[in-house]
Amino acid sequence: MHLETLAVHAGRTTDPQTRAVAPAIIPSTTFERAEDGSYPSGFVYARSDAPNRRALEQALAALEGGAVAIAFSSGNAATTALFSALQTGDHVVLPEETYHGTQLVATRMLARWGLQVSFADLGDLDAVARVLRPNTRLIWVETPSNPTLRVADIAQIAELAHAAGALCACDSTFATPVLQQPLALGADVVMHSTTKYIGGHSDVLGGVVIGREDNAFLQRVRQHQVLGGAVPSAFDCWLLLRSLPTLPLRVRAQSESALRVAEFLESHPAVARVYYPGLPSHPGHAVACRQMRGGFGGMVSFEVRGGASVALAVAAAARVFTHATSLGCVESLIEHRASIPDAPSDIPPGLLRLSIGLEHPDDLIADLAQALSIA
Ligand SMILES: *Cc1c(COP(=O)(O)O)cnc(C)c1O
């Protein structure tokens, strides 16, 4: 079945008792046993497994074409579980440019437990090969990446990882299963912050790990979910499942508008540089054309001339865009990345990151035009 059909139907069934078409929210933490002591529904206690979570996991596994999906209470909880499924002393390769929280989980939290971490420019396969060690067990891909939308070739990196006896995991949050299918390209594991496009409405935190196979590694991720306990609530799972049917439509509309916004910015004299994989000027454009389909995503970054003070003035002058962090939601956001708490030092001071929402692209372009003219 096509992704659009799966997005509507996966994880959903009409309730046999009430014939309710929309799923119920089942907040129960505990489930009654039968007279013989067995668990007839298959549920025991909600940290281990729960109806809304199971439905969400089935749907997300179907959308990514995976054998198993494991849902968490945030993207970072999913990332933590994924790294924690490795062994002490294992080595991982992270992209030079990754979501900041991913880097911090690896370097501030798990390095203390013996995780070895190297960074490499994933656009340069020789550079990746150079940092590999005999104990490399995972190469982490993030594509397109935060915040300058670098594109990494998932198929090539997966091949490199497998030749080295390592897994390839892909943070596909910016692309969503609509635009990119890392498992089909050779990755072993996909991670999403479902807080972003999958939730899509700035009202739920969540994360997921999806495996091509339900093997020992994924079972350790599952163990981290069940025993570590960073599980999403019934309502969170219900909200996320509620958002899935519109995901393909939202992401395609956001991608189309993002391309128009990127083209507008590229032609603007106050803009020094635009980062969008859909522009032929983007260094990752050819790879993005190969491995993404139906669009290049709703995230656009650009640098204004004049540095941080001008960038902050543009963000403040925007009226339709909200100056706030996060992404993937129905409302458009603009963010000055260099001034976020704990910002990595290599973010260009004049960089603004846009998350394109579902407003009319003409209104978004008009808003950026007036904000850039004021600044
Ligand atoms: C937001 C984000 C995360 C972390 O997810 P949370 O839900 O905030 O914990 C990881 N990767 C990317 C690319 C993100 O945008």
C-alpha cells in the first residue's frame, strides 16, 4: 500500500465493542488478568506496553517499512536508548553537524559510561573511513542536518558501516518517512523526534526508534524503553496517531512553500547565503535528488549580511513567523540559532533557521520581505 493509505489506516481499527471509528484514549496503567492468571489482552502494566502506544508503534513501523518501532517520551529519550543499546567501550561516529542534543547525549552523558565518540564530515566518505576504529559499532547519520541542511548519502554510509561491522542509524526527523526512507536505502535503524513533523502541531513531545529487523540490538532498545521507562503517555500516543493521516499532505505543502521561500531568499540582496537542499546551489543537491522524493523538506536556513544583530532584528520584525525554537509544526517559526542556550560555537552569527508551516507561501515571503527591509 502507498504511504498515504498507511498513514490513514496503519495502527487503526474500528473498536469491536462500540464500533467507534476514531480510536479511544486508554489511560489505564494496569490490565486485569483472567481466572487462570493469564493476561488475555496481552497487556500487563503500561510501562511495558499499552494500547495507544502499541497502535502508534505499529503505524510508525509501517510508515518506515520497519519490522519494529519503539516509542519514547521525546526524541532525546529515543537517542539515549539507541546509544545505550551499545556496549561500554563501543565507538560511534557522529556527523560534524548534528542536532545539538544528540551530541550532548553522546559526549556529556554516555561518554562517562564508556561510549567513545568521533565526529566526521559525512559528506566526505574518506573522512568517515579515517575515524573508524576496530570497535566502531555505529555510524549516526542525520540528513538533512540541523541547522545548515547538510545532506549525507545514506546508502554509501550504510555500506561503509556494514563493511566495518557497524550499524548505520539515521535521524530522519527533518525528512520524515514521506520524503526519505532510510531503511530502504540500507540504514539499519531510523530515529525520529516525533515532536516535530510527525506530531506537527507543537503540542506533543515524542521520539521513536524503528528497526529494519527486530534483532538483539532492537530488543535492547526495547529493554531501555520498558525498564528505563521514558515512555510516552496514552494521550501523547493518541495525539501522534491523530497527526499521521495528514503527515504526507502537510510535509508536501511545507516542502513546496520552503522551496519558494528559499528561492526568494537566494535573490534577496540582504541575504548572504541560503541553505536548502532543493536549491541547485546547495552542495548536497544531487544526493538529495537521489535519496529524497517528492520534496526537500520544510526547513530553510539563511545568513543575513551584518551578523547577529541584524539577524535578531529580522527575527523580531517578522509578524507571521514566530521567533521560537522547534520545527515541523503548522505555524512557521524563525530562530536565531547562535543565541540559543548552550549553542554550539560554530553556528554562523547571522544564521536564521526557518521552519515553514502551512500558511500561504505568499504571506510568508511578504513577511520575510518586510522583516528584511526593516533590518
Ligand atoms: C528535536 C530534534 C531531536 C530531539 O528531539 P526531542 O523530541 O526534542 O527530544 C533530535 N533530532 C532532531 C533532528 C531534532 O530536530
